[in-house]
Amino acid sequence: MITLHGGPGAGHDYFTPFEDLYEKYRIPVIMYYQIGCGHSTHLRDKNGDTSFRTVVLFISELDNLIDHFDIPSKGFYLYVQSWGGMLGGTYAATQPPDLKKLVMSSASASMKLFIEGTKASLKELPPDVQQALEECDKAGDHESDKWEKASMEFYTRFVCRLDSWPAQLIEGFGI
């Protein structure tokens, strides 16, 4: 099974409970950081370059991973979440012959509806948080303390509402 994490920008760490699939059932699980995420190469010079970070690039990277592990000869399952769901859905639509099953979790089928939903959620945030997110986003400033603090406000309201976040989620968000 290959996992495609959310983000883009998050890591796969919150998928580590899937390690049990191998331990209990001998189902190999490949959790990889998509390019620009987690411990992968970040290519900071490509920040904001919409001609570089494309679905075509991410699908090509997925194909490289599949080829590297010689997965086509065995077939595989694809477990996807959030942004990984959009990517996985696009990939599955190409009807790869060795994809046995696509499992989608918290994945949007429509980017338009996802954007509309996110905008509605953003309007529920305090005005200063909305302003910080907007200013940082316009400036391409997604690594400052200001961005991190405002993003955390969004995450605690709409991503994980637990008082204490699981360690895997904290690692995945790089907190």
C-alpha cells in the first residue's frame, strides 16, 4: 500500500499507525514525503512557481516511486487523504492497470468546492488571524512565525480539534 498525505506541505507522519498493517498482516506500506514536503527536497527556489508544482509533477513522482520499488509487477493499493486524495483521484482516473484499490479519506472531489469551503472556514476565524493569513499568503511567506501562528489557529478549529494532538500529527505538520 502506498499512502499519499495531505498538504501540500504536510508530511506522512500521521500515517505511521499503518505500520500495523505490515506487522499484523505482512502488507508492505510505503509512506513517502511528496516533493517539497516533510523530509523530502523542498526546492525553496521553486516557492510560488505554479509552473513547477503541478499535478503532472506529483503524478510523475508517484510513478517514479512505483517504478523504483518495482510495484507494477505486484499491484498495489493507494490510501490517500486531503490533498493526496485529489492527487490520488487524478492518478486513478488514468486507470493504471496495477492499481488494485483506491481508498480516499477526507478528500475533496472538487477543487472549486474545496476552495469555497476553505473560504467559508476562514471567515469564521478572528479578523486578525484572517488578516495574517491573507498577508502572508500574498507575500508567499509560509514559514514565518506569523504564518505558523495563524495557521495553527485554523488547524485547531478545522483540522484537529483534540486538546492534545497525536505525536504523528505534530511531526507531520512540522510543529
